[in-house]
Amino acid sequence: MELEIVIANFLYALVGALFSIALMLIGYKLLDWITPFDTSKQLSNGNVAVGIVVGSMFVSLGLVVGLVVGLGLN
């Protein structure tokens, strides 16, 4: 019985991780679509302000999804 719970929690965490990666990709594409400039080009040119915005977006999405996965494991 306990092994089944461990496997279920591991699968839940794995699905949550894949879901968070997908949401981060969607969020990045949405940011790229909303802004009047090419985000990838600005990042490759070394624009620090765009890098901070993209990094902040990834951290916030990761926190939200991490909390959902963490609360689901309890």
C-alpha cells in the first residue's frame, strides 16, 4: 500500500513538472507576442531589462506550479 502512494506521488510530481515547463513555454511565447519587439533577439543582444522580465516570469510561474505540486503531495 505504501509503495503505491510513493509511485502515485512521483507520477503526480512528474506530471506537474511537465505541466510547469509547458506553462513556462506558453508564457514566454505570450510575452513575445505581446511585446512590440522580438524577445529572443533582445536576449541574444544582451538586453538586461528583458532578461530580468523573462527570468521573473519563469520564477513566478515556477513558484505557482511548485506550490500546486507540493500541496498535492501532502
